[in-house]
Amino acid sequence: MQETLDEISELRLKRDWQIYTLLTFLFSFGFAIYLGVFQNYLRDIQHSNALGLGQLESLREIPGLLAAITAGTLVAMAETRVAALGLIITGLGIGATAFVSGFPMLIAVTVFWSVGFHLWATVSAAITLALAKGKEGGRHLGRMSAVGSTATLTALGVAWVLTHLIQNAYHIFFSISGASILIAALLCTRLSTHAAGGKRAPIIIRREYSLYYLLMFLEGCRRQIFSIFASFALILIYHVPVGNMLLLQLVNALMISSTAPAIGRLVDKKGERGPLTFYSLGIIVIFLGYATFRTVGALYALFLIDNVLFTFGVGFITYLHRIVRPNELTPCLSMGVTMNHIAAVTVPVGGAYLWERFHNYQIPFWVGVGIAIITLFATRWLPLGVSPNPHHIQFIPETPPQEEVAAS
């Protein structure tokens, strides 16, 4: 009987991986279409400048700042239900962007879908690690990153073709994006208890997690500086058209899909300190390049390299997974998102102000150099090698152990 139960459980786990892989693909497909054209949409339709972009991005990140509180209020819901709710809100909000008529309405719709996006972002890694059952977490996170990049590759290819068939097709892009994410939400409701991490605690603040929170704050600064100002500099300063931006991101997705699994396996094998040190050194070089180069070809290359290096960020999550106490993974990830978004709320508007005040798009990247140097020193506090979790995390299985079955 126990063998039959184990076989059923194994089949359900395999089915969950298939569903989760598909919904990850659909979410990444929809979100990539949205991000791939959004900054060009701001320039072409909303006629926004750098300061307008910075204000919008800061407001968009406010829900992320409240991620720990939001996740704490939903502590009674399984991670899969929180994820499904987040995907529904995201899909509806992004789809509604197709019908926006002015900048104030755009801000409202953007903040709305951001609430859902940050719910999804808070629990998606926890679902991946729950399905991994504590084995090779870095490899599975890297594999999901590769799935997302493959979806991004597909999405950008579709968007690139559409831009050559239809002029100013932004309403079509946003409609496709929203529909894809809503389908992902429907699939998320089909996941079984294998994808849940069990009962979890509410908001967690412990000294033992302080290094993780610091690294997430610094990563938030880095991510915002590059993801906002690098692409917008190409669009606004070097007048890169939407077709070229989509092609650039398409190449980027292809590179990530081929490197992400290997990076995940490297983190599993070597631990986090070495890979994240390399990552920090790479970010310093990239920011220095954007702060000094004025050749668009060189900036293209730096753009691609940065996005590949970003995959090393799985090390932040695997480090937490190695030290976290039972039932505290999701709330710690939520607090990490909040720390990340303390930077996300302030950096965009601050960087945009510096850009506009001094009429120099390169100033935010000099700030990024300083942040990357601090990150480099912080990574030196990470433990060497691969150390087992001292709390011996056990993911709650769907069926009870044989001893408990016999006892009952």
C-alpha cells in the first residue's frame, strides 16, 4: 500500500513540475512582451522623459516595499493560492494598460498590477524549492530561469515580428501579455500540495538573516539602476527603435536560457561566496563601462553581459535556503523583497533627478559603481563552500511516512 501511495505522490510531483514549468513559461512570455515595448511606449505614446519614467518606476515599486506585510496578511493561504491571486491581478492590470488614455491612469493601472506581480515574486522561488524537495535548489532555480528566458525569447520574437507588421501596436502587445498571464494563473490553481511549503510563520526579522537582507537591499539598488537607466539611455539618448530593443532583448534571452542551468549547478557545487563575488566584480566593470563609454555597440555588449550575470542572483536565494529555519522560507523571501524594494522606491526617482539636474545620463551609473563595490565587500561575509542547513529543513510530504501510517 505504501509503495502505491509513493508512486501516486511521485506522479503528482511530476505533474506539478510540468504545470509549474508551463505556467512559468506563460507568465514570462506575457511579462516579456510588456517589458519589451513599455519604455518605447512611454516615449512614443506618453511622451515621457527620464524624470517621468523615474517617478512611474518608484510608484510601481511601492507594492514591493510592502511585500512582507502583504504576505504576512495572507499567511493562512498556501503559496500556490497566493501565486494564483498575484497572477490574476497582474494579468488584469497589464491587460488594462491597452486601454489607458493618459499618464495618471497609467500610474494607477501600473501600481495595481504591481501588487499582483510582487505577490507572485514573493512566493515563486519558494514554490520552486518546495517542488525540489530540498535537493539541488540552485539547479532548479536556474532551470526555471532558463524556462523564463526561453519564454522571453519566444515573446520578443513574436513582438519583433508584430512591430514590422503593425505600426504602434502597443494595445495588441498589452492585450496578449495580460491574456498569457491570466492563463498562467488558471494553471497555478491546479498545483497540488507538493508545491506548498507547509505551515509558515508571518513576518520574520532575525539577526541571522541580516546578511541576506543587506544583500537584497544592495541588489535592489543595482537592479533598478541598470534595468531602468541602461535601456532608457539607449532609447532616449541613442534613439534605439523598438525593433532594435526587442532584438537586443531576444539575444539576451537566448544567452540566459543557455547559461542559467549551468550557473545554478555551479552555485550548488561551489556555494554562494565565489559565484557572487564574481558577479559583483562583473557588475563593477559593467557600471564603469556605462559611466564612461559613448559607443552604442559597446553599450549593447554591456547590456547583454549584465543580464547574463543577473542569473548569479540565484545565489542569494540558495544562501537563504541553507540558513533558514523551518517554515520561515516564504516570510524571509517576502522580507527580502521588501528590502529590495526600499531601494526600488527611492533609486529610480533619485537617479532620474540626477540625470535631469546635471543633464548627464551617466551619473546614475557612477552611483552604481559605488553600490557594486559595497556588494563585493558584503559577499565576502558569505560562508566558504557548501554548508548544510543547520536546521535540517524538511518539506512536508503529501503522504505521511510509513511509521506514521502504521501507527495510525
